[in-house]
Amino acid sequence: MTTATALTLDADAIGRISDRLEEPGWLRELRATWWDRAEATPPPTGLEEEWRRTDLSALPRGGELIADPPSLETVVPPGTSEGVILTDLRSAVREHPDLVRRFIGRAEGQASHAHFWALAQAAWTGGLFCYIPTGVSVDGTLVARTALPSSEGTYLPLSLIVAEEGSSVSLLEEVASPDGGAAWFGGIVEIQAGQGAQVRYANLQRLGDGAWNIGAQRVVVGRDANVTTLNAEVGSKVTKVGLDVQMTGKGGTSRLLGLLAAGGDQHIDINSDQDLHASYTTSDLLYMSALYDRSRAAFYGVTKVRSEAKQTSSYQECRNLLLSPEAGAEPIPVLEIETNDILRCGHGATAGAIDPIQLFYAQSRGLDRASAERMIVRGFFEQVVAQIHDETIRARVLEALASRIGSEEDLAA
């Protein structure tokens, strides 16, 4: 079955990408394989549980593929080990081909996003490669920023983050684009944490008000590894992100954190899979959204505890604050437990307006209604913000959210 994904994106286009980048034969073959899979895997119909809350009929499929994205702006703390790599993926293929070949295109994507996963694996033209060697700890925060110059077109970046055994890293990845046009951003992220690795990854999305963000992330947590991911969704017209966490190593820990601040007619839809394969693992999720105007947020999360996994602990929590009578939220948590030998497995979900008593109390202390509301929203988000221990990441995320929830300086004024 052939699926038309974009008018200018076909098998010939995939070959032209490799020609333009003068890629080695192994990567050309890998792209072709993934293109065949993208064609053979139909896009979502909207009948799937994960997709029935997001209508793809208006997805701007006909935009030109962005073949030459802007340079990736990177910040590496002084004194970082020479073995640490943080660069754009195109450069990594040229400069570290053997290393990239070990990891790129090896992972199966989340079933709900299989078509888009395969498409990005085949047609990526940008993204990043972050590699932390065995036993290396990075002091400070690695930062990678992409600022797209146009609000039009199709951009399908691929980001690979690999933390080898016993390594440690904090990484902030940020993407932004102008308001105005109807762009399609189809970024995918793969994080691999080896035995005992410590990974803190944050993705800050500040796309323009006409952009469609159809993305996916896959995290593999090795033995005794500890991975925290944070997604801060601020921009876009429509965001649909799939989160896939594979707890494959005994004793591994994962935390999935999310902050969503939406207004206007924004639509943000998250679906997650926390798949616990190994024993003595812990996987917790906490997503919080503040919804203004006519914005809507959906969350569909599945925690699966496999029969072979013993003594596991998992929880998923989704909280939604409705700041307008026209805003809406639909959180749906699901548990699939195949064993009776667990420590904890549960969920919590809420959606509601600000407590009027809480609002009255804040106003009685001299704040006007708008300032009181912003203070309450900031306090609401603090449940996630308090878990962002990296100062650089916390500051950037709060700065991005300030346009909706205000800043500490605003409250002090």
C-alpha cells in the first residue's frame, strides 16, 4: 500500500537527500528501508484509541521538505571531556560514521506513531547526535537550539542521545519557528541509557502558531539507569506526541514530566506507553496543563507491567487546570498488569477550574484577578518545576511559559 505523505516527498526525494548530503552507502540503504516501511505502514485513520482525539485531515502534507535547516546552535560547558559529542546529525554522520551507524535506525517506534517514525527515519535532514562515553559525567548542561527561519514547509529531524554505561548528562533541546504559516514539524527523539547511566533530557517546543507538531520519543532504560524526561509544550497549533518508555534493565528508573500551557485554539494531545519488562524498575509520569481560551488537551497513557517483571513500581498522573469555560481536557489513564507481584501501580487524573475560594484569598492579599490567576497557575506547575533540578533547564522553561503564566518579577511588581 502506498501512502501519500507530502506532495514533494517520495522515494526519489529520499535518494536526493542522500545525494545532496553525499551520504555513505549504508545510510542510503537504511533510508530506503525505512521509506519502504513508511509506505507499507498506513498513517492513523483516527479510529485508533490514541488518535481519535486529533483530526489529521488538515495536516499540511504538501509543504516542501526543508532540505537545508539552520545550523544547530550548541552550548557545551567548559572543561567537558573531549569524548563527549554534541553536534547536528548530518555532521555526526561525516565525522563519526562508525559511531552513528551503531545507533541510527535500529529502534522500532511506538506502534501508534509507526508511520511517522518510519517517515522521519527515512527523510530526516536535521536533528542532533549526543554521545556520552562510558564513565563520563558532564558538569553543567548541554544545550541544542534550532530556530527555523520560516513558518512554512516540512521538517522531520531525528535526535539521537546515547549515554553509555556509568555516564551522566543533562541536555536541553529547544526548537522554535515564526508565527503565521502552516508548517509540519515531525521530530523524533531516541534516548538510550546504558547500565547505571544518568540522563536528564528536556524538550522545549516553541513552534509558531500555525505549526503542526507530530512527534515521537523513545526512551530505553538500561540496568540501574535513571532517566528523567521533560516536555514543555508552549507553541504550535496542533501537537500530537507519542511517548514510549521501555524499562528493559533490572533496577532502572524513569520519570516522565510534562508542562503544557495552551491558549487560543491550540490542541495538544499526548499518548504514552510505560512498558515495564524488567524487575525492580520504577516508572512514574506527571503531566500538568494550564488551558486558556478555547484550547484543549488530551492525554491517553498506558502502563503495562509484563508478566516477567517483579516488584515494580509505577504511577501516572495527569492534572489539567481549565482557565476558561471554553477550554477542555480529556485525561485517560490505563493500566495493564500481567503479574500480581508488584509494589505499586496506579494513576490519577483531574480536570477543573481554579477554586474560587483560592482565587478570592489571593485577591484579598492585594492582587488583581489576572495576577492572582497567574500566581495560582505557577503554584500549580510547581509540582513539576520542583522536580527540574537543573538550573539552566528550569530557567529556560519558565521563561518560555512566562507569556501565559507570568514571571516571578511580574508577581513581585
